[in-house]
Amino acid sequence: FDLRNDDLKDMQELGQGNGGSVKKVEHTPTGTIMAKKIVLIDAKPSVRKQILRELQIMHDCKSKYIISFWGAFLADPNICICMEFMDKGSLDGIYKKIGPIDIDVVGQVALAVLEGLTYLYDIHRIIHRDIKPSNILCNSRGEIKICDFGVSGELINSIADTFVGTSTYMSPERIQGAQYTVKSDVWSLGVSLIELALGRFPFSESDDSDSDLSDFEGTLSPARPGSIALGLPPPRPRVKTQKKDKRKSKGVSLQGGGMTMSILELLQHIVNEPAPRLTPEGRFPREAEEFVDSCLLKDPDARKTPKDLLTPRIPFSLRSPIHHTHTTYAQRYHIQPAITYSAPGFPSRKRNRRA
Ligand code: ATP
Ligand code: MG
């Protein structure tokens, strides 16, 4: 339906990212609860309209692994994107509250994200570009869905004008300036899965340090020689860079004030050092370790696509209270009849979970 700002009543602040803020709202004419993302875009009216046109593709993105879209509109100087509200919020919020996520649930997350990515790419030729725990949402029905995918080239462009896009979930080849491919998303998924299973961002100085590099954007602290870890405070100022097209620059462009080597050191670390792993060895099932390793192959040619990771075998343990059967890709999208087989599991283990 036709969405207008006047019809949306604010209910609750859901969170703030670099690109804008998200609120829980009620669409008063229908009583529908939605999540409204407000993105501040410093762009010409023609560009804004183009963004709005591009966002309409989201109306066609229909998958149970993708957040559904209610509509978008301009509310100068912002663009508002209304989407399905997910009452359990994002996975980063969940693990920060309850601690490490049970590995079986992490397996479910892997499956949902791979399904979502495969759908986006196979059906719409969309590459997500921003897989990370804050863009994976859950609801109390137990559904896991991805959001904030790169549907609008103009929006990506406009946001890239501000220093926001750079992420520590970025694959080595992206850091080195290569094109985005679906395999870059697989890398980001691998980093995210480790983060959920360990309950902390994998690139931190040591196991007992709680420094977290996942949130460094716009808050870079002075260089700390020999350290790749930044223990950063939460405020996230929007830092403008001069660079117009960051997608063409290698990795990040860091300019001005407190922006320093630390982030460059981290990016260098991602490029030069072995990929992070699910550690310590033996704490997690072998299938889980191997799956994460396969997501984090540094050579993109060796790394599989989301679709290849899904077929013919599902990622790793999908054991849950309900017995899962798994269908092939073709079957899921009704392409042709295919066989059904059950998910491999691994012995259940007790985990120490702070719930
Ligand atoms: P970044 O801007 O770096 O990508 P982010 O993903 O956390 O970070 P936003 O996309 O603006 O930033 O989202 C802010 C927060 O709002 C998220 O962390 C999430 O918890 C919450 N959120 C976003 N979309 C929804 C939604 N559809 N339903 C419920 N909560 C949501
Ligand atoms: Mg987000």
C-alpha cells in the first residue's frame, strides 16, 4: 500500500547504525507493525528518486530468508525504508545479551543466510555486500532472515560517500580492491559464524581480551603500534571522506583527524595472516570447523558460492528439537523434482550457555 510518513506512529527505537536509525512503528490505517529505517542521504533530488526506484526491486524479493519489504518513500532529507519487523532483533544484539550462541543454532543461521544469499543471487542477481550479525534478524517464530542487502547501486554509492561502508567483515580480495562477488559474502558469513559461536568478534588481540573490532567505523583511535585491536567506544560519528567513489579505491580511504593505521593494520592482517578459525580445536564439532574453514578460504577461487555450499549437503549440524529434512536447491525453487535427504547431524553436546 501507499506509505506516508504521517501514517506511521513511532513506537520504539530499535537501533542505530552508520547508515541511519531504525524504529519500530505502527502503520496506523492498518495497524501493521513495521521497522522503519531512516537513511540520511546527502544527494541531489534526481539521485534520491533513482534510489527510490531501485529500492522497488525489494517488492519482488520474496523468500522466507529475506526480510520483506513494505515500501520506501522520501521524507526530506531522508529516505525511509519500511520493512518487516523482527521482534527478536539482530544476532549481534542477541549474543551480546546471552553470550555465545549454541553451535546448532549457528548451523541454522548458516543455512538461512546461504538460502537467502542463493535466492538473492539466483533469482535477482543481487549480491548482499553486508553480511554481519547485525544484518541477520530473528523473530519469535524462530525464523532467521537477512536484511540490508545491496539492492540499490545509487544507495550504495551515496552511503559510500560517507565513511561507513568499510567493514571488518570484508573479504581479503575486497580489501585488495577486487570486485564484489557472492563469494565475498561467504567470507563475511564465515567471520559472522565464528563471532556468534565464540560470542565475540574473531579479530581481537587475544582470547581474554574483549576488544572488538566489529564496530570501529568512524571511531578510529590513534595508532597503537604492534596492535591490531581497537577497544572502541560505541559512539559512531558519521565521518565524511572526500573520496567520491570508494568502490574504486582499494579498501578504505581514511582521511582526517583521528583516522589512523590501526584499521589499516587490521585490514592488512586480514589480507596477510591466516584466516580466523573456530577455536580452540575440539570445542566445536568437526563439521562446524570445516564448514567455517571453507567459508574462510582466502583464495576466492577456492571458496565456494552460497549455492555450492548448500548443495548437495547442508552446512553442518541442523539438529534442533524438530527433525529436519532437507531439500535440494531445485526443489526449493520448484525447478524440477528432486530427492529429499535428511540432514547429517553430530552428537549433541552440552554447552555452557548463559541464557
Ligand atoms: P551498520 O549501519 O553498520 O550496518 P547496523 O546493521 O547495526 O549497522 P542498522 O541497519 O541501521 O545498523 O540497524 C540498526 C539496528 O536496528 C540493528 O542492529 C537491529 O538490531 C535493528 N533492526 C534493523 N532492522 C530491523 C528489523 N527489520 N526488525 C527489528 N530490528 C531491526
Ligand atoms: Mg543493518
